[in-house]
Amino acid sequence: MKPLRPFRRTLRAPLAGALLGASALLWGRQAAAEESAAEQLFREGRALLVEQRFAEACPKLEESQRLEPSLGTKLNLAFCHERLGQVATAWVGFQEALITARTAGDAAREAFAKARLDALSPRVPWLRVRASAGGAGADQVTILLDGAALDPVAWDKELPVDPGEHVVAAAHQGEVFWETTVALKESERVDVAVPAPAQAEAAPAPVPAEAAPGAASRPARRPAARPPAARLPRARLLPEAQRDGVRDETSVRAASPGIADRLVFEAGGFIGYLWMEADEIDVCSISGYGDCYYALSEGSFLAGATGFIGYTATERLDLGVRAHLGLHSSEGLLIALGPSVSYPLGDRFRVGSSLLFGTATQSGTAYTESYSWDENGYQYGGDMVEASVSLGFALGLGAELGMKLTDSPSGSLFLQATPLFLVGADGLAASLPLGVAYRWN
């Protein structure tokens, strides 16, 4: 049997190597399968985002992020939560993405996350849960927010929560003794005071159930819900607060943007067509003749600029002033400005309307007539003079129809039409300009 021992030793090394190789191969295949699953989920989630099926897109992106965390998936997931109206969850996601992008030196994604945070900050609801002092066993109270136990360090601090209904409950020694439902709207701040537990009663000695008088008539107290292992998105703290508990009120309020951060600017250029119509306008003061009239009834090419300055009242509504200034081929101009509202339709389109005040002018040739008497009798004469006429003070309406061409961290570029019409004492004017405009957010 001795000659077999060297043969066994020679088999051990190749066999061990084969087993290690097979294990590595299986592990590699499993890792590749997980990566491909994460990538597939990401592609499916992105496709659903494009189709605006956000309720279906978010779970796929969440699972993709769980399998293979990445900055791109985190940004898409935060964007998905924003479109679902879960502004607090989206805000937290963009906070995390901002820190990740800053650490990685990705300036473009950092700027994008910062822009979305600035836009979402005014919309986030905040909930403060105040715990009352006193009462028996107050130090043994557990406060639950939507079924998840709230860390005592977060008590009496403002927490970002998604709009909608939230359940706040309090339990003492494993039994819920108080519960309420709070409904929050965007931008709303709500305080909830949790009462202290009642004085604990002395525990009676255990007796058999059949010997306890009136046992059937005593209502059973409801046990406290077990907090889930995973943290609910609604109760998530800020990224900085994950290290230090939670921000205090001062730092939270300081993070909200001021008025200057909510200003909106837009500038653009256009070309189009201007049409003017009016009855005969007396231009005698210009020509110096007795009777001279000029009739407006023609169109001309128009080129100029448009602008908007406003204030983001809500995430979906900008209030401000729009202005139009254009020159046209009939040697005249168009001026109009007035209060305006602008509203996005989905992710790509924007509409708006304006109440406009302004005027339009035009230059051309006027025919003049003159009458006189002399020794030869009645005399009649006429001449052609150059004249510039105006509609006078005019009032009208304007519209804004925009389609987004591209996004950047600071704003968006739009293909834009801004039709308008003005009605004055001496006539009317209408224009149909088409151009591009950039809107800074």
C-alpha cells in the first residue's frame, strides 16, 4: 500500500486547484448575473421614466440601486420620487447624490443635484414630534412614525416627510396608548405633541382565567407595532443627520432658499410676422398740410427680443413680467410688456399668458390734400409725404408656448412661440414670433 501514498499526494494539489477554480467561476457567474440584473433593472426603470410611468419606474430603480449602487441610479431614483410627488424622499436622495458627486469630483452631477435641491427645498413638508415630559415610565416610551420607531434624538426636531397622511403613535412597555393621523401639504410645517403615558397601575397577581371576575368584559390593550427592520423613506433623516442625529431647527431653516434663490430669468430672440390694421389716421401734425391721412393695412417681417423676470411661487408656477421689443421691415417697432404667468406641462413643455400694454408704429407714404381760394376761384392740390404713425396706447394679450430642447445645471433652452395682439384707439396689431429662449432657474 505504500506506493499509493505518493500517488494520493500528487492528486491532492490538482483537485484542490480545480475546486478553487470552480468556486471562483461560480462566484464570478453569480456576480455577473447580479450586475446584469442591476443594469437591466436600470434600463427598464429609465424607459418607464421616459414614458412618465413613475409608479412603476421607482421600484425598479430602487432594486437596481440596491444590487449595484451608483451615482447615476441615485439621481434617476431621486428624480423619479420627485415626479411621484414624494418631495421629501427626493430631497434626501438629491442630498445624498450631491455628497457623492462632490466626493467623486463630478462637477456636472453636483451642479444638477444642487439645482434640484434648490427647487425642492420650498416644497418639503416638515414634521416635529414633541414628547411630553412626566408620567410614569416616561423614559420607556417609544414614538412611532408610520410604524417605524423614531430615535429619541429626533424627538422635538423637524423631520422632512412626504406630503400626505402620516400616523404618529406612542407606546409604553410594548402597548400603544396614543395614536393620531396627521395630513401634511407641500411646504407645511406641523408640530405634534405626544402626551405622557398615564400612571402605571400595580400589576395584579396572576390568577387563572376562569377565576378572574369580569375577565371577559375587560378590553385587551393593543400591542405596539413592531418597527420594520428597514428604515421607511418617509422617516429618513438628512445625510448630515445620519451622523449627528438630526439637524436643529436653525440649520434646517437656513437651508431653505431665500427670495433671491427663487428668482427666474429668461432671455431670447425671435423672428416672425407683424400685421397692422387701422382706419385713416390724421397725420397733419407731421406733414403741415390741411388734410392728410395714412391708412395702415399691411404686414411686415419682424425681429426682436423677448424676456421674462419672475418669482417661483411654487414648483409648478412662475409669476413675473414679460417684455417684447421688435423692429419690423416697415420701419417701425413693436413694444409690449405686462404681468405674466408661466406653467410647465410635463417635463418638456411650458405654457403661459400675459396681459400686455404697449404700442406699435409704422412708417410710410401719406397722401395729403389742400384747398384754397384765389382770384381764379377754388384751388385743389395734393402731395405725397413720408409719415410715421402709431396705434397710440394699446392693450392686449400674449401667450407663451415653449418646448424644451435641452437641460443644464443652471436652466433650460426652449424653442418658443410668443404670439400677441394689441388693440389701440387708432387700430390694432398682431404678431406671431418664433425663436429660442434660455430660462435660468
